[in-house]
Amino acid sequence: MTLRRLVLTRIALRILAALAVLYALLQVLDLLDTTDQVLDRGLGVSGIFYYALLRTPRLITQALPIAVLAGGLFGFSQLARENAVTAMRTVGVSVYGILALAIPAALVAVLLQIALEQWVTPAADAAMQEWWLATAPPEDARDADDARSFRVGNDIVTASAGALGGTILLHPRIYRRDQDGHLTQRLTADSARYKGPGWTLTNVQTVSVGETRAEIAQADTLDWATTLEPADVVSTYGDSVNVSPAEARRALSEGAALHAPAFYEMRLQRAWAGPFASLVMLLLAAPVALANFRGGSGTTAVAIALGTGMLYLVIDGLLTAVGESGAAPVPLAAWAGPVIFSALGLTILLRKEG
């Protein structure tokens, strides 16, 4: 077995094992919360399996960075216990060379997470939302008074969703504004139905705001020219936390937006910065390869690496929240965590190698 194959196999297999354990744990915890709801809908065991299948991409995305950390710790510690690291260093392979041999495993995790976050998870979430709403019992149907407010261009809209496909809005109130944000018109209607392109309002009252007075008009129907589409409505009344990159781009351009622009800009940045957590985790686990397990320092090295990895997740999450709120520049908040902890991991390796 070649040196590259030895190191890569040890690390990759332990990452896969850790990912399987973490995924199973997250899936069990998720099912404990939702199995009763699935069964109450009369979906049976097949419904439970279908729910678990749709949740799989998001759970794998959540588990990947921790799996790389755990797999790296187990893999590097085993190499150290077997004196394989010592043997490699005696033939001139530095700890950086050993780390380079293991990096392909982390790169696969990075590419997998990018694919999941960009394409697979959004599709699974959309299918989950459609299935969950379609199978809801009548008593759990969305309350018509459960309105949400969102922005479409310069307009502010408050309405309730009236159809699963996002083609009907109930009791919409539309506040039209000019480029300076000043109110120019308010439209209230019983409903808005998507005709494609554009919407048709029924039983409409229009209040036009002028400099000195307001004019009121009534109409049975009125065309509402807007860039809002049914897909935007579905996204708006769905999960407002797990926003996909495509939804974020749409919200920043001409779709419906529930949050400030910084929130969606952060989602776009995190779609690329987040997956690099796997590389950071492998880098933080690498110093364990130089630990002396016979001398008793191995356990301490593993604990420090594990604690540093958990600290990275906490700080990265805090920076994400700060960036979403607009309190810090979005690129800084999105990339500061990976850059800082990568520098920390390299510094630790440099001190130990030195």
C-alpha cells in the first residue's frame, strides 16, 4: 500500500463512518419530533420513510463539517498510535505533507456540500413543503388571517397565501412607493390571482396619495403589474430561515423579500464559504498526528482539537448572524471564520513542526 493510499484511506473511511453515525443520530432526533405528525396525517410507515428521504440532504449538510473533524481526529490519532507518522517523518515527509495526503478527502466533502446546498437541498426542501402542505388535515390548514409582509421592488405587500401553488393571495394590501421610499398609492383587495404575467385584483380600493390630498377609487378588478411570481409566494410562505441561494438571488433582484438585503447577500456568501468548514476542520485535526499518545499528551491534543473545532462552529455562526443583521460587512462576516481558524490551525502546525 502506497503512502498516499494509506493516509487517504484511513482518513476517508473514518470521515464516512462519522458521517453515517451523525446522520443517523440527527435523523432519529428529527423523526422523534415529527413521526406523530406523519402518522396523524394517515401517511403510515411509507410516509415516515419519505419524510426521512426528503430530510436527508439537509441533515448531511449539517453533519459534514463535524464528520470531517471527527474522522480526522480518529484517523490522525490512529496513525500516531501506530507510529506511522514517525516512520513517515524519518523518511523526510513533513506534517504538511501528511496533511496534503489527506486533503482530497476534505475536498470531496467540500464539493459534496456545495452540490447539496446549491441544488439538492433546495429541491428536497421544496418537495417537502409541497408534500407537507398537501397532506395537512383540514384543522391544520393555514389560517386565512395569518398574513405576512414582504417587499417586491419598492412595494410593500401584506397578504395571506390562498393556494398551495402560490397563485392566490388573500386580502392583499399593497403599498406602492417611489424611488425615494415615499408612499404614493395603497391598494386593498379581497384577493389577487396570478394570470401570468401579472396579477388580477378583485374588489379593489385604491388610495392615491398626493402632496396635499388623497384620492379614493373603487374597481371590481384591476391588473397589478409586478415582478412577483407564484414561486416567490411559495418561498415567502415557506421556511424563511433556510433560504436557498437561488431564492436569495431572486429576492435581491425582483422577487419577494421578507428580510433586509444583507440577509440574502449573506446567504449567497455562505453558500460558498460554509462548505470550506470541512477543510478547516481537517486542518484543526492535523496536529493530533504529532501527539505522543504513549507519553499521555495524545488525549490532550484530541481534546484541544475537538474544542477548537466546536469553537469554530460557534464563532462562525455568530459571525453569520452579525452579517445577516447588517451590523458587519457581509464578505467579512462570511469569510472571517474560515480564514481566522485556518490561520490558527496552520500556526499550531508550524509550532509543533518547529
